[in-house]
Amino acid sequence: MGTGNQTTRLIVQLGDGDDPEVFAHTCGANTFGISLANNLGENIMLDCDDPLDVPAAIVRHLESQDTSATISGMVTTEAWPTWRSWADDGTEKNIKIFLDETAVKNGGFWLLPAFLAGLELSKQNNGKVTFSATISGAGKRAWTDAT
């Protein structure tokens, strides 16, 4: 029984805003989640031949798309200034959602502008400080196939 070509190569990278822009992994991050949403609108359509006796149908259409990401892991002193300034400034930053596979394995990345919607820091007893970040897309995502 086949199991398909599985991957472990998903990562979210933050852009530095320079020209050309450089994208980098957040040191300490080890969990990534991606949500791609199609937000639908709907209209009720009556049957044109028998509008009083045939139930109306719901016709849906795409109104918008949304992209969000979550990142979590250990807080490192190297990565902290980037996240702190993003949270404090509330500015838009480009992110890269990277499926790091070859073209043969359908790899590539989405690139999109985004805002940091939330940043949470946690610590228990004498343990290490962890973080969880929620990132919300601020525009259209664009896919680029791996080369």
C-alpha cells in the first residue's frame, strides 16, 4: 500500500524589509501552522421555471481569500528584537510560507504581506521562555514554484 510522498519541510520565514529582501527562519521556532481560507458569499436563487413550488437553491461565490500562520517555540535572545519590534511597531512585514521541496515534489512558497496579530510569551517555574505568534495576511498571497 502506497503512503505518498510525505514532507517535513514546512517553515515560515520573516522578511527583513531590505531591497533585495532577505527572508530568514526565526531561531527557536519549531512549530508552524498555516491556514488558507476562501471566504464565500451566497445568494438565494429561485427556480426560473417554477419559482413558487421548487425550493430555492443557494449559489455561492468567492468573495475573498485569507491567509494566516502560527509560529511557536523557544524564545532566543537572537530572535527577540525582531518579534518585539514587530509587536510594538504594528507594521506590515512580508512573510514567506515555504514548502522546502524540489519542483519534482511540488515545492515552492507563498509570499505575502502580513501583520503580527498576536504574540504570547510563556514560562513555567524555572523553565525556558516560549512564544506563540499569530500572523494575519494583509494582502494577496502569491505562489512561486520551486526551481
